[in-house]
Amino acid sequence: MTARVLLAAYAVASVLNIAGQLVDGTALDTATKPLLMPLLLGVLLASARLGTRLLRATAAALVFSWLGDLFLMPGGDTWFLLGLAAFLGAQVCYCIGFATRFSDSPLRRRRALVAPYVAWWLLLLVVLGPDLGGMVVPVAVYGAVLCTMAALATGVHRWTTIGALLFVASDSVLAATSLSDRLSVPADGAVVMTTYTLGQALIVLGVLAASGAGLGAGRAGVSSPGARTPPSTAGAA
């Protein structure tokens, strides 16, 4: 199956899941959510050989994200913590991969641009703090790694940068609506899944573009773990 077909299947599954969120369709969520990350991983594997740390780490992040999706489906505190741990693994993998391209990031040249990422992490803790109780430490750790991932993504590709920010938005809405009784977001399930599915797709497409692989190029190989694409493609924020 080609990468384009897999991406189209991912788009269809994403739209169906979001529609299910809007109509409170548990059956649609149950049927489509387990398919999302395997389809996106298929796009990655059909487009490029995992010859660099960036590509390998991205593949591992998608596996952890899939586990996180599964763990969050049943509901309850224990499953939430398992989901949080799985997504923490995903963010760590993304950080490991994105760090190999951070030399191309505008944040490396202008350190002041890091401030919004730190500010967002602090804002989340301030807003959610009164509701977290014993969850303060795990949420603080996850938030720090999440924002670090988004900052490191700025060195990969502009699509990866946008995708990482959407991932941050998705997790922020999920945290606000899951961990606080004071906060609410209209159609929160649809908002979470729209930003999550689009964010993950853009991350993968940006990683492929930065690695010199395209959806129509087959399994492109990358000769060296340190290989770089031209400045006009990689490092654009």
C-alpha cells in the first residue's frame, strides 16, 4: 500500500473520529482511534527507510502515541496515568529525534524566542494547579517535555513546527477538560482530536520533507545520520 493511500486512510479515520466526537459517538471513537497512529506510521515506513535518528525516533514516537491513545480510551485515573506515561515516551522520542536538527532552529540563534514555550508551560501549571493535587509533578514533567519537544521541532521543518504547536494545543485542551472541573471548552473532544490528528500528520510530513523523502518517492534512503536538506527546506519555522 502506498504512502498516499495510507495518508488518505488516515485522513478518513481522523474525520470519522472527529465526527464521532461531535455526535458523542462512542462507537466511532472506538473503531477509529486505534487505527490512527498505525496508519500514520505506515505513511512514514512507506516513504523512507529509518536510516537516521530523526526517522527512527519519529517512528518510536508514533508507537508510544498509539499506546497512549489506547490507554486513554477506557477512562479513569489509572488509565489516564498510563496514557500520560505513554505520551511522555512519545514526547521524549520526538525530542531525541528533533534534537539532531536543532542547529537549524531560529531558537538557537535568538534565545528570546524560547520564552513563549516556557511561558505556556508556566501558564498551564498556574491555571491547572488548584485542581491537580497529587498530579502536580507528573503533569509538570509532562508539560515541560511537551514544550521542549515543540521548541526542538523548530529546527526540523516548518510543517513539524506547526504540527508540534498543534500537539501542544491538543494536550492543553485535554488537560484543561480532564483535570479541572472549573474549565470547559465547547466541543472539547472534537477540538482535541482535530489538533492532535492534524498535528501528528504535520510532524510526520515535516520529518519526511526534512529527510529528503516524499510521499511519492517510495522508501527513500538517507545516506548519513547527519545528512541535511537544503536551508530552504529544513529549519524553516
